[in-house]
Amino acid sequence: MTQCTACYSQDIEDVQAASQKVQAWIAEQEFTHIAVFFDLDVLSPQEFRSIMPAEPYLEKFEAGIGTMKFNQLSEIINSLDQELVSLIMTEHMPWDAKSLQTFMGSLSIFK
């Protein structure tokens, strides 16, 4: 698997420039099919709550926190000229579901 290490950024403010950078790298590699590995942690915790940095009651997150929004990511992915053959998503942390499961498990009716 080849990765676009030149395409990584801590803060992508100009999505069109990022899309062009990704597309230029893909063209250089002469790829015809693309598999996207989408780590949900690139998203802003305000945009999507089911990620590690959005853990309830967490005072400080020790790693970088994403700033992207879904519309920015969809613009980048939709700008690909090549055939998208796979979209893998990782780092999904459904905090609310986990909290609800813990609560339900504590009720005597479910024991």
C-alpha cells in the first residue's frame, strides 16, 4: 500500500488546495483505483462526537485533535478522478452507546 505522506496536515483550511494536492500525488503514482483509509479522528469533536477526543468528562486529550468537517472530507473524496473501490473507517468510539450499555447493565431488571 502506498501512502500520501505529503498530503497529511494538522490543519487543512483550504480544502480545494488539499484536494488538488491529493489529486496531484495520485496522478504521479498513476493509480486507477483508490482505497481510502478514513480515520474519524481527523474530524472536529464538534462535528462528530463518537471519536476518542470527545470522550465524556475527558479534561485533556494528549494527542492532536482533528479540525475537519464532513463537507470538507466529502469534497476531497468526491474530487477523486479514479474509481473508489474501498472506504475504511476507523477510530469510531460510540461514547453514548457505551454509557447507555453501562447504565443498562447496572439495572437489576437486566441482571
